[in-house]
Amino acid sequence: MSNPSLDGLSKNHKVWGMKLRNIFALFLLFSSVLSFAVQAQDFKKEMKAVRTNLSITPDRNIEGTNAELGITQWGIMSPLYYHKADKWAWGAGFRYELSDVDFSNTSLLNESTLHAIDLPVFAAYDQSDNLQWIFLFNPTLSGDFDHVSADGMNYMTMAGARYKRSESFQWIFGAFYSTGFNDNTFLPGIGFSWEPNDRSDFLFAGPIVRYRYSVTDSLDFVLDGKYSSNDWNTYNGGVERDLTLRSYQLSASLQWNFSEKQAVYGGVGVELAREIEIKNDAGGILHDKDLKSAPLYELGYRFRF
């Protein structure tokens, strides 16, 4: 026979747990605005570069279960079009990411190879020497691609600005609308970048924290922290599932600029605050668990035109 008092405490504990998780999710969403402001600025630079990268996260236990999950991801980004006028710059790009997901509970999700395609469109306007406006529209199609549906399509729109207060300090402002983060979301945000000297710079933009130090003219040391979220729509044996993986990544890396146009980098780090969520085709949550922290290994190459 159950104890009503204990049952009430258990229910209250679950309710408060859900509220705390929602508050944490809202904080991450709020801070993600600044991530997109930074991405838009970086995207302007990367419009003239081809970049490829590989990341590996080994299998780790899903808390409260006997299941494990690991993931290996390979991606490539390339410009499709870029044009620079007097005050305007605009362009479009292509990004593809292949994910090999090792999930031991195949009865819940029997998928291993997942894909994502992004077609970002970018524009920037230099209003003055101190103020730059940025716009980014990024539609994404992600899933197993065996069965493509509208559920696998999300998009993000970002508008932001960078205000140069001095030669070494800039404010970052932004707002974004996204259909890919816990339903439709609109949020504003603020951050900054600081270059104390010619060899180092520091960036704070919500979940993104990055410090770079140039050891030599061709070798950079980078400390990086960022929020990561991946969403896929899957279809197997007539059963549709939505898979979401979230984490916060901390890493240290070295980038070697071995020529004027080319660079390679490698890094090691850790994934914290990891979560897995699986929903059915009606949006009901089938699986919502935390994962054990795991190491992260990264390799990459960049060719700039």
C-alpha cells in the first residue's frame, strides 16, 4: 500500500524538477541569442573559406538506465555565393553534417546514421566605422533522410549588431527567432568582445566563452566553451521519433596556420550537462534522461580563399 504523504512528496519533487529544468532551458535559450550573433559575424568570415571538422564523443551511460550513447560527427561548410559592396556584404553557404549515433537501446530508437543540411543566407551593413548590422537566416533539414517530412525542417532568423566602443572593445547585441529550440522562440541578448593586446582576445556571448592566445605568428591556443544542441527527425518501420541531444562543451585546442590560406586544428575537452530526449510523432516525451559527462576530441581543417 502506498503512503499518500510520500506520494505527494514524490510528485512535488518531480514537478519542481521539471520547473528547474525548464528554467535552465530558458537560460540556455536566452544566452543562445548571443551565440547566433557571434555565428553571424563568424559566418561573414567563413563565407570565403571551406571548413571541415571531425568530433568524437565516446559511449557513456544514460543515468538511471543500462543503456549507453556515443556519437561521432563529421561536417563540411562551403560558400555558395559572396559579394562585398561599399557598405554591404551578403552571401549564401552550404553545410552538411553526418552523425554516427551509437545508442544501445534499439527498441526505443533504431537509428545510427543521421544527417543535417543547412543553407544559411547572410547580410551585413556597415552603418559607420563603429556600428555594424548583421542578419542571418538559416533553414535546416535534419533526420535519417530515409523518410523526409516537414517535421525535419527547422529555421532560425537572427538580427544583431556590433558596436565598437574602442579599438579593443566591442558590444554585441542580438535577437533571434527559432523553430528548433523547444517550439517557436523569440529572445534578445547582449555580450562583448575584448582584445587586450595584439596576441590575445576574449569573447563572452551567453553560452559562448572563448579565449585565444597567439603563441607564435602561426600557432594559436584556444580555450572554448559553448552550448550544443542537435535535433533529428527519424522514421523506422513505420514509427516516427524526434531525437534531441544537448550538452555544454568545454575544450582546449591548438590551431596551426601553416600557410596564408590554410590551417589545421586539434582539441580535447569534455561534454557536461548532457541530455537526451526522444519524442513520438504526437510530441509526447518517451525518453528524457541525463547522460554521464564524456570526453570530446576534435580535428579540423580550413582553406580560406
